Amino acid sequence: MRCRVPLLLTIRINQMYFISHGYLETANKTWIHKMVSELLKKDDVNVVTVDWIGGSGPTYTQAVSNIRQVGVMTAHLIKMLMEEGGVNPEKIQLIGHSLGSHLFGYVGHKMKEFGARIGRITGMDPADPQFDGTDPMVRLDPEDAPFVDIIHTDTRPFVSGGFGLAASIGHIDVYPNGG
């Protein structure tokens, strides 16, 4: 396989972060720009934003279906970076919000199929609708990486306007202000 992104392969990569938005969002959001800026203040890091705005809607059900494909595509990018650029997958952290959390669960699952493990996956308010009580294969879970940490801030029931998953799905689950 020939590398289609040779510039990425000329950069010395130590720690690498991937950030993903959720439903009906884009990587061009203020919170993502701020996160990228803060991460780049660390020594020797690279940050990739996964912008899947073309698949994050129009309906929620369609977006849920699309995260599997975007996850597989992202996993193939990481595999290429490993094979062509010597990236160590243990030095990769995936940070996803809402549906982006589960998208990165697919990445972690696919990387295991490739014989590699992503070092860490952080889920910020993993989406609840269509994921509560589902098989771990279709959502983020502790088997997707050696360390999975979850921040729950929107765990009210969906019928009350909550969108975040209340269930503990990481190695560490934090519920600031009760979730």
C-alpha cells in the first residue's frame, strides 16, 4: 500500500491525539479548537480531528449507522500511519464526544482485528439513544483499549432531555455533579 499522506509520514510522531465530534456537529467547533490548542501546548504531540459532518446526520438513526464506517476508515488511517510512519498505537489517545465516543469504540475494536491496541480512549458524554443496553461490540466499552475513561455530564433519562449514557462503560467513569 502506498501512503497517500506522505507529509504526515515525515513528521516525528511521539504522542498522537484524535478528536471526534458527535451528532450534527463538525470539527470546526469552538470546543474542538480549544482542545486542539491545549493539547498542542504539550511537548511533541500531534492532533488529528476527525470531521465526519457528511455522516453525522441528517437523522440520528443514519448518524448512528455511519459511525461504524467512519470508525473503520479511521482505523485504516491509523494502521497506515503505523505501517508507513512507524506510529506506536499505544501512544495514541482517541477523544470522542457523544456519537464520537462510540465511533472511537469501533476504531479500538477494528485495531484489535489488525493486531494492535490503541493506548487510550476517552469518551465525553457517550450517546445514550440506541446504545443503552446494547452489545459492547456496537458501543464503546473497556475492551476497546487498555484504558478507557468516560466523563458523564448529561445522564438524565432521554425522555427528560438527556442524551448521555448513564451506564458505566469504561475502566474509570466519572460523573461530575452526579452526571
